[in-house]
Amino acid sequence: MSALRDQRINPAIDAPSSAPEAPARDLTPLAEDIWTRAMPIAGTPAQLYADGRGIGHTTIARYSPSVMTYERGRRLLLPALLVPMHEGRRFRALLRIFIDRDGQKARALEEPKRTLADPRGSVVQIGAPPDDTMNLAEGYEDAESAIVLNDLSGCAAVCGVERYREIYIPDHVRRIVIYSQHGKAAAEGIERGRENLTRNGRSVVIVPPPPRCDWNDALMAKLAARA
């Protein structure tokens, strides 16, 4: 987990110890404080990032000009687009997309997308919450794009194909529609999550994007064709 790496709370153990293991620090209050202090994205590098992916209309994201992270032992303060992750109505974690001033993903980081706090159970819910149908997509950009391309009232980003098996799904949901990605990793992630997805008799429908692209690629192609 990048949150554990960033805060360096998972050190190597050199020898056995009889001392009781210290509980992992709960980073949710820190994540929520960063989110609360963040600003709207209008006129910021986060707006440039969103515009560059055809999702400048986003209403869920915020921006902070200085968020701490670590890279190869170095402490860095970088701008970030921020998106909240909720389990139902409960704030659980923060998705941070670190960016440079030009709106591109942070060049100083091997992986610019990082989660702060424990995201177990949570999703990024965009638009209307689920009724009897819950729409899912792999990433934040994919979820925003699927909403536009499929005229959805809402869609939740699971933020990783491995997370289908752990996300919270409200009991009233009877149908899951996954706006998936192509490829083996996506298919295997959905299959590993099938027990969770189909619990309580829920049905699952998988809607792939057009060939050779993901949902954000498809949105960008549609916008380019209109230009």
C-alpha cells in the first residue's frame, strides 16, 4: 500500500521481539484533514490534469498545492488532485494524483497515484449513489468517462482491479454493471471479486470499452472527433 510506504510505518524486522506489536497508525484523520483543507480545482494544475483527460467537468475532485509523500526515502511536497474514497457514507481514504504545475503526472514519482489511509471497503462515488444498480469502473478517470459515454447518473471507481473483492456494496443493490478494461488483469480481478459482487443474489454485467482503448481513451477520441 502506498499509504504505508509514504508514512514509513512498515519497517523491516531484523530479529524476533517479545514486545507487543504496536497497532498501525490510523491515517484516516490525516487524509480527511487534507481533504477538508483542499480547494476547488478551477484555475489550478488539477484543472489542467482533468481537462487533459476530457473530464474537466468533474465536480468531485479538489486540489492542494502541497501534499507530502515519499519517493526512495526522500520527503517531497507536491501538488495533487484529490478524490475522496467512501465506504457508504463514511470517509475512509484519499486518492492523491500527484501532478506537476503543467498538469502532467508528477515526473518525480514512479507511481503518481497514491492512496492515503486504509481504503478497504471504499470506492470513489461519482454522481448519484447506487439505487438497485451499482455502476463500477476501475479508475477515477474511467468512471468519469463512463458516465459521459453511457449517460449514467453515477459510477463508482474501485481504484484497482484487485479491489472488486473487497468493496462495500449496499444490501439494496441487485445488479452490478462493470465498465471494465480490456486485458487479463481486469478479467482476473473481476473473477476474484465475483463472490463479493454476486453476494445476496446480485447479477453482474460487464460492459467493455471500444476495442484497443479504455473508457477514458474512448471519451478523448469522441471529444477529438467533435473538435
